[in-house]
Amino acid sequence: MTPPFSPARLHAEAGEPLVLARHGFFWTGVEPITTDDGPAVRGQTYVEYWIPQDLRHRLPIVMIHGGGGQGLDYLGDVAGGEGWVHRFVRKGYAVYVIDRPGHGRSPADPKIQGPLGPSLPAPMVERLFSAPSRFPDRYPGAELHTQWVGEGRYGDETFDAFLAGMGPMNADAAQHYTDCRRGGVELLDLIGEAILLTHSAGGPVGWLLADARPGLVAGIVAVEPLGPSFQGAPPGALTWGLTAVPLTFEPPATTPEDLELRETTLPSGVTAVLQKEPARKLPKLAGVPVAVVTGEASWAMGTDPGTVAFLQQAGVAAEHVRLADHEVRGNGHMMMCERNGDEVADVIASWLSSKDL
């Protein structure tokens, strides 16, 4: 029997060749420090680039992973197939995929990078990502989840492979996102104007980069970004609306307490925390088109409406792209890794095309 990941098997099962003009990596956000052991660096971001031979789009896509994941979330599905990196490269986009500081190939030494929080236990990963329909206390809509490959439970081959790539986040959310912003700003300064594709706890990075470099962010696709606005749960309270560190508001807000808040029920029935009117605006994000993408069977169906409402109230051109409205069904929070990830990528590509991106 031919081993499943042998060159012969992978070559035989390959479809259309993936032809690249360039493929490589570099680092951004490297901060020199002095430790008890001598000079060191911290806060670095690993960046891997994929440049197609058939480059059909002027703007590259920067893919920013979520939570305890890493850039490999975009490099394949849980069955070992191609991921969103390959799918967008095949569509003619240059892609830059990062490992946020302390994740994946970006080192996570707590003595240098800062203390780490706990990793998610396997049952929590099952409940939130891979097998929500199997839990009696499941969130609304979890019963619709159908797109995970395999049983989605500990001991199943595809689940264990997914769990193997997960790790803890930095315990200090403000420090982590400050590091992410520094590395992301340097990345944009190096590559020029780009589209940001963020996921989950990578969502704040998109808002922070658009705030810091509005002329270099052409659009944001936020796949179930960390939220809703002003939430206080791990991985860090969103004291500035959708981030744990300051954004530029108009009129200016010097502390989170300057943002007067109110709880409201949205037309969808979801409860959200928004600003009191007249709301402060986010002027640096005002010219950036935003799509917030939500899976039909994800818990984010209950959080993303609040995120969209906060952005719209702050003057951001944000649209809520519900996959079910595009007849893409059964997706949970890790939609890029699920069996129909190509269909989700097509919805995103269609939105980008509608914005001439």
C-alpha cells in the first residue's frame, strides 16, 4: 500500500499544477531586547509568501489566523487537501500568510514573548469547532453543522491532526495585539497596498492595521472576527470596541471610559453593546470596505451581528456576509478547514470582485 503522504501518492492525486513565480518567507516586527542571558529579539511575525506565475490581481491577500491556531489553518483542510492559500493563488492572487507572534513558526518562549494562557482542552475544541451538534448544551444552530471531515472527536484521525496544530495565546492581550500591529504595519510597508483576510482572534489585527495604515488596506474580509463589540471574555477584553488596544476615534477618545455604551437588541434579535448616540466614528476605517463572513452553523451567528452593528455605527462600510444566504451550508467557525472550504473561498472571491479588489 502506498503511504498517503508519499511523493508517488501526492503526485498521482494532484490536479491542475500549482505554478509559482516565487515562494519564500521573511520576518517582521522584530523587537531587540536585553535579557538576563544577553541580547535577544521578541514579538516577531513569520511571513510566508506565495506569488503565482499567473498573477491576475494587483492587490495581494494577507491571511491572518485566529486564536490558538497558526498560518497553517489556511494551508490545508482537515482531510489533507488544499487550503485557502492554494485556492486564492489559483485565482491569481499573491498571498502572504503569517504566524502571529507566539504562534506557529513565530517563537513562543514565555521568558521573552511574555506569559502564555492555557491551551483549549480537547472537549472545548470539539464543542466550539469540530462537533458542536454532539453536545447537549450546544449553541443555537449547532445542529446544522455538517462540514467537518470525520467524527470531530478526540481520537479521530482528522481531529487529532487539527488539535496538533493548536497552542496557547499570549496571556497579555494588549501586549500581543501591540506586537501584531507592529509586525503587520512593517509587513504592509514592505509589500504595499493589500487586502486583509482575518479569522477569529486575528480579527483585531485587521482593525488595528487599517487604523494604522489606512492607505495600505484596500479591504478587509473578517471571517467570524473576535467579538461582539466590548466583549470581556478571553482572549482579552475588547475595551476599545473590537480591540484590546486603542483605535483612532473622532471625536477623540483617550480612554475606554470615553466611549459611552448602551445595550440594545438588534433586528436579528441578538443583543449587542454599542455606543450611545451620537457615536464616535472610526475615521481611519471609514474608506475601507469590510465583509464580516459568518457560517450557518457557527456560534458566531450570535456574535457577528453585534460586530457589524458596531462598525456601521462607527461609520465603517461593513457588510454581513452570511454563507447561508449564498447557499453555502453547514459551516462552523473553522470554515477554511472544512470539506466545502472551496465554496466559502468562492463567496469571498465574489465579494472581493464586487468591490474591484
